[in-house]
Amino acid sequence: MSLLLEADGLTKVFRSGGREVRALDAVSFVLGRRETLGLVGPSGSGKSTLARVIMRLVTPDAGSLRFAGSDLLALRGRALRQTRKRVQMVFQDPLGAFNPRATVGSALADPLRIHAIVPPAERRRAIETLLDRVGLPRAFIGRSIFEISGGQRQRVAIARALATEPDLIVLDEAVSALDLTVRNRILELLVDLQRERGLSYLFVSHDIAVVRAVSHRIAIMDRGAIVETGPTPAVVAAPASVTGRALVAAVPTFPARVSQ
């Protein structure tokens, strides 16, 4: 397996009012190219902090993080901007990630403009192509972000992430706010995009059933540490950690896996 992302000993301690919270405790893992790693754990386990460290939104206190062979934590200036194109994120609440005055077209134009991916004369065609990729009508270009459904907004968020032609997309609870039918369609879309474009995903969720549907491997977090990792079928069938067993036991029945 060709590695894309390598974390070693990532540690982050938050301090407030004389109290310390170890959000990450020597976290290590690898993620291969064209692979989905499901990161699952209860609330407060450190999943979102880890996602934000990978996105360079939070600086760890210790540890290393390599992306495509480069020291991601040491990048600055132009080198960091170039790498940001290759690592994108989709959040749980797409409304909070969009300019409230944005249209679908302007939301998709922003990364094309900021990263100078296509010249102005070609942007509309590029936006139409992005909408095609995520199964949305081209007529949505002029629609306000607030005028479309939650599932459609999440498709726009995915399209925006795709705009920079990334190698890795971090999905932080990206389907947890969606109803079951819409959620399954989004998961199928993600798998199709991975197959077509060779993407890697770090799929963050509290729901092991969702993670199981799309992930090649699962890493289980609890209290800031990865307590178990392995191939998805093995972890789901016979979890070795207390946390893993609790997460599996909380799911009454597992839905069918999305074909990969």
C-alpha cells in the first residue's frame, strides 16, 4: 500500500482555568492512497481535534504528520497553500461552512478563484462539471445555499472540496445530520468518487455503522487515543477493545455495505 498520510505520536493538550484536557494522546496511524480510514469513537474522544490537526487548524504539542512524504506541520507560505489544495474537508453542518450570502455558483467559484485553478472565462464550465460530478442540476448555480435541502447542501460541500482536485478529503461527521435515505445516497456518491478519482478519505463519525459502510479500515478512539485499529470486517465482527464492543453493541442491525 502506497502511503499518503502518516501520523506519529500526535499529542494535544488544551488548558483552561487551570484544568488540562488531553485531547490527543500519542496518536499514530497511516492512511494509504485510494483508501478510506474510518475514525470512530464516542463524543469527546478526540476525533474532531485530530481532523483539525490534519487540516492545520489546530497545532499539536508533539508528534509528526507527513503528507505525501512531506512534513505537513513544518509547511509555511507557498508550500502550505499548495498542500491545502490537496487536503480538503467536509463538515457536519455545511451551512456553517458557507458564506450566508453565497449562491451555489459563488460557493464553488471561490476555491477555483483562490487557488487559480481555472481562468475566469472557464469558471462557469468548471462549476457545471462539479455539479455534474455530485449529481446536482446545473440550474442550481444561481440558487442560494439556504434555498436547497440539507442533502443538496452537503453535495455542494463535497463539490467544493473536489474543486481543488485533492488527494485527501477529511469528512467530519459529514452525514450525521442527514436522514437515512439521503445519508445512503451521499455514502454511495463518496464511494463512486473514490473509485473514479482515486481519492483517500478520513471518515470521522461516532456511528460505527456509517463508518463500516464505506471504510476499508477502522480506527477506534477513546479519551484521545486510538485503542484499536484493523480491517473493517474484523473490527466489526470481533472488536478487541471495550470501546469497540460498546460501539458495535449500540447498533441494532448493520445496513448493507456500499460496494467499493
